[in-house]
Amino acid sequence: MKNKFYKFGLAILLVLGINTIMLAQERKVTGKVAGSDGTGIPGATVLVKGSQIGTSSDANGAFSVNVKSNSDVLVISSIGFRTQEVAVGNKSVLTISLAEDASQLGEVIVTGYGTQSKKDITGAVATVNMKEVLAVPATNLAQAIQGRVAGVSVGTDNSPGGGVMVRIRGFGTVNDNSPLYIIDGTPTKGNLNTLNLNDIETMQVLKDASAASIYGSRAGNGVVIITTKQGKGGKPKFTYDAYYGIQKPQDGFALANSQQYLDLLWKSRINADNTLINGVATPNAGKTSLVYPSSVHFGKEATPVMPDLIVKSGGVKFGDPLADPKLYVRDLLNPATRYLIQETNKVGTDWYKEAFHEAPIQNHQIGVSGATDAARYAMSVNYFNQPGILKYTGYSRYSLRANTEFTPNKRIRVGENFLVSYDETVAQRNGNQTENNPISFVVRQQPFIPVRDINGNWGGTYSAGLDNSRNPIADLYTQKDNKLKNVRLFGNAFLEADILKNLTARTQFGIDYNNFNLRAFFPVDIQNAENAANNSFNQNNAFEWTWTWYNTLNYKKSLFNNILNLNVIAGVESIKNYAEFFAASRLRFASDDLENRYLDAGNAGTQTNSGSASNWRLASEFAKVNFNFYDKYLLDMTVRRDRSSRFAANYRSAVFPAVSVGWRLSNEPFMKDLNWISD
């Protein structure tokens, strides 16, 4: 026992001794963070490696931080400079010199048929931080950049796989205001849902005319340039990225219960003073009596009475002969007999809770990438699934991307960037902009109506005297198999050659192909006051393809001992589009079964069909020149001529010029002493 106490006491003394030593070693270290010219760097981060202890340098680059031991290491970082690690040792004062990070100050970004150093851009170009974008689950890139780029407004219909509205610096036309998207050099205005966010390497938004004019007439609403991931040097790298989460609806609407609804209904009819429905003053033996509202469901007294059951003719009590199911024959060929007796929900059906629920969202991606001296590659397989918080809606996507580039010799590069995707969307009927969508009926459907009647059929307003609202759960459930399916092939193949030391030629052919199919079946909805007398089936097929072929020459040269840096791009581009649409429908299907939902199963005498097609072409020539004088004075000139088949022969051509200038104040000698001026 003594031996145990001795060891315990020794352990306590040992711990206290170690803590005492650590406390004794904790001390303050001061210093200055400066650039290569000795000028202090304000706002630099100074962090003790492996801990949360840190500080920032002041306006003169000075800092002060507490360290616990001589073995501590300080990590110093600042935007535009290389991160540096410094061992403290026994020093109390440190002077740290950070080297400029050329990869940041000279970051090269895609600005249109070529690249340009970020510090040399004079137009309004915003670079999107992809790490921030990937931090939030989103179906497509437009939703992901919402609120992250100044001057860019994003609106969505909030449904999985639904429409997205992107506006760069407002509305520019009464027609299409969507920007042009350039993905690996191939233009599109198509479906953004098929592009997997994890495949994106960089994204730039060209917001003004000087930046976007090289794309001509299509750039009137701005341009979003996207570059997907390419292989990096080293051994093959395998990755698996995934997330899983739960989507929760908001608290919803404070809807009236059944009695509150009836009281409001009665009061509104009295206040409306409608002689056919509401109370009116009538003479009776020299006195005035009030005639109250009259309803086959709720009586004709001063206050409404909730019935036990609702049948076709009105409201009745339990045991009423009109509510005897034996009076009705269940005939599958006569849907009117399927909806017989509803037991009123006297507490009240909460249609919001019935329509909305928690729903999962998940994303999985497997990727492999790598590079050698002769080739680089990046491939990925992605699965995304987002059921809607609105029941029986959702979106799912499967995609495969392959980006490769081969270098047969030092002067030639050949490669491709290609995407294959398949997605399915189940949306609510009629969209968001009409009163006939399920969310509208969540508010309008009376609370005393049950979701289903006593026989398990859908509840609704089919009984006489109720309004024209619909059962939203019935609409959602019966249309859960109405899927919009889309197959998309998108990508390009390119050949790039260094003709001369400073002259590069590139030819690229891109394709954007979409194949759409929508099969929509609508059963007889006799439960509703306004109903379809027959079930119906609509089938829509459409396809659209666009090919783009462009050829460019890019000349880069530093002249007069680097006094003038010149970058010239000239090229031609051809675009052709073709789209075709076909639709057909039939009525009166003998069965609502999923296997029976084909055109031939409907009544041949009720068939209708329609079809259409469209095509257009665009041919363009363009040139862009960037001048950089003394690394201080910048001049950017762009011109493009477009010829479009959409206009009459005399009006097919238009020229789009742009000029912008810039002045890099930070490189002027008289501005060197101002620490707050930087690139």
C-alpha cells in the first residue's frame, strides 16, 4: 500500500514539475515581417505551428506572440507572399523576410481563347474561390456561387434539379438575360445540372464589355469561363469525395384548424352581404330577423356545424343512410364510384406537414489523375442524389468525365475534355408561377378534408359546395413517376502546336448534345371539384446539338529588354445548332398501372401529336491585343465580328469592339513608401 501511495505521489510531483518547466519556458517573442525590400507587411498572419496561438502584424509589420518552448516554430503567411516557417530557438526578437509568391501575383487565368496574368487584367473579371464553392452542397454551379461574386445575382426555384436564373450586372434585354458559359473552351447555354462541381478547377466571371467582347453578340449578358481539372505531375492519385446530409423544411405556415376555418368562412359570407348565400334582414311580423348562411355541409345557423362525414351531396352524421358504403358499387371502369365517403378531420389536416418532410442529399465521386512527361489525365465518376423536401420530387445524376492531354514532342499537344451524363428530374406539376401547383394547394385546401377517404382513396373537394382547391398530396403522389430524363454529351478535342518560339496555333472542335424524354401520366382525379373526366398520357421527346470549331494564333513576346510585353490572339470560330421536338398524347387508358403508360395503350381515337425544329449558324472573326509597358501601364484592345443566320442578309453582321486601360500604381517609385498600396 505504501509503495502505491509513493508512486502516486511521485507521479503528481512529476506532472507539477513538467508544468512548472513549461510555464517557466513560456515567453514573448517580438519581431517584424517585411518584404524583400525591407518594407513592413501589414496584416501578415503569425501562427505557432500545431496550435491555435497566433497574431497579425500591425501597419508597420511588427508583431508579438507568446511561445511555450524554444522548439516552437512560427508559420508566417500573407497574401501575395510565400509562406515561411521560422524556428524560435532562444531568440526573443525575429526579423522575417517574405519572398513574393509569383504564383499568386502572376496568377494566370482564362479570359477568352487564351490566358492572361491576373495582375495585367484591365476588365471586370471576378475569380471564384472553388474551395468555398465546394463547402456547400449544391446541384449546380449557379447555386454554388450564389452570394459569392459581386455583381452576380442568382435565383432558383428551390426544387431539386430545377431552373436557375443567373444575372450578371442586372438585366440587359427583354429576351434571354442568361450569361454565356464557356467550359474548357466550348460554349453553352444549356443545362448546368449535368456539370459536376468537383470537376471544376477554376471559374472566372467576365462582367464588363472590355472583358467579354471577344465572345461578341453572345456575351451581352456576361460570360462565365470554367476550366475543369487536369492531371498533375507525379504518381497516379486516387481520390474519393463524398458528403451526406439531411435537408429540413422551415417551420412552415401557421394554417387555420378546422373550426377556425369554418368560423372565418361564416363571417366572410355574412360580411359579403350576398343575398343568395349570406344573412340578410327580412321583415317578419313587424320584426327584423337574420337569415344566416346556408350550407349543405355546415348547416344554416348562427354558427357552422362540422359534419362527421362528407358524401357527394353534402355533410352527414355517423349512421346516416347516405353514408352506407353498400349504396355504392365499386366499378374500376367508372372512377366516379371510387370516391365515396370522407370522415372530416375535426382537428384539422396540416397540409404543410403532409406535403413536406426531411430528405437526404448525397454526393459520391471517385477520381484518378496523374501526369508524365508525355501525357496527363484526370478521370472521375460521380453520383448525386437529392430527394426534395416536397414529397415525391427529386433529382439524381450519374456522370463520367475524362480529360487527357498527350505531348508527342515538345512542340505539339493533343487532347480532349469530355463529359457523359444522365440525369432524372421529378418536379411538381405546373411549376412555381401558377396557382395550380401543390404548394398553392397546401394553403388553399380546407383543413377538414382528410388526405384519404374511409376506403383509402384520396380525399378532396368533390362534394357539392366546396371550392376548387385540390389535394396536393394526391397530385404529388400520382405524378411521382413522371420523370424528365436527359442524356448529355459535352466536350471537345484539340490540337495545339508551337509554330515558332513565341507563336502557338490551336484548333478545337466541341460538341454539346442533349437528348430529352418526358413521359407524363395523369390519372382521373375525381376527388377534386374541378377534375379531368379521363386519364391521359403525354410523351415529349427532343434533342439538340451544337458544334463549335475555332482556330486561333497566340503570339507572346517581351520586347526592348522587357519594357514592352505583348500578347496577341487572333482567330475564327464557326457554330452550328439544330434542335428537334416531338410530342404526342392519348386519353382513356383502361389501367393506371405503370406498365400500361404507353401511347398505344390509350384510346386510338383521342390521339394528338405535334413537332417542330429549329437551326441557326454563327461565323466569327476576332482579335485581342494586350500591351504591358514597364509593368505599369496596361492597354487591352478587342474586336469581334459576328455573322448570324438568325437575321436577314442585310443585317447579319455586327462588330463588337472594346478598349480598356490600366495603371499599376504599386509599381510607381513615388508610391513605394505607401504600405497600403499593393497588387
